[in-house]
Amino acid sequence: MHLPDFTATENYGEQLAQRLDKAALVFLHGELGAGKTTLVRGILRALGHTAAVKSPTYTLLEPYELADRTVYHFDFYRINDAQELDFIGLDELLDAQAIKLIEWPERGRDRLPAPDVELFLTLEGEGRRIEITLPD
């Protein structure tokens, strides 16, 4: 799917939110600037979050307690060793009844279960391309 700009990427996130289970594990792949956090913003907006959505690049995790569900937004960009994820209690967070959105999951791949949804975002001209993979 080709999305012409960041607004379309956010809109796609809003549409995707309606299809996510309350405990979905979603991997977001893409280079810097591909729109991963923008897509997360769209998901959160659709679920009722109205405040700012920031990338958890330095904190690794931004939790969002919404009216009817919890969303954990992870960013593993700065992870050098998957063992670093023990500091945020990754195992307990993955077991939680929450939507888990993980940017740069390849940096923690050996610590993560298989995702429910995998999104691949790439820059394409002025827009973005999103490819979605669902488990078999």
C-alpha cells in the first residue's frame, strides 16, 4: 500500500487500530523517518488518546492508559544487546493484556515472541509504502 504523506500514514494507523486485539503484538520495521511513530500516533488517536505522542527512543517505553485498554509503545533503536531489555521488565510487559507496538524489533528479536502483525514501512518518493504481514 502506498501512502502519499504522513497524514495518510497516521490515517492508516487509525484504521489498523480497529483491527487490533487488546493484547496484540505489533512489530514496526523501517528506517529512520519512515513513519513508524506517526503510524503509532494514528493507532493511539483512534483509541482515544488526545495528548502528544513522542518516540520512546531514549526511554525505550511509553505506556498509554486509555479508557478501555493499555498500549505500550516500545522503541528498541538504542538497544545494543537484547539483555538490556531486562531493565524495563520486558517479559512482564509482553505478558500484559495490552497492545504492544515495537519499533526496531530486530534489536530485541531473540527476546520477543512471534508478532501478531508485522508492518514494514519504507520511504518511497514523497510518500511511504506500508507492507503488512500476518502470521500463517
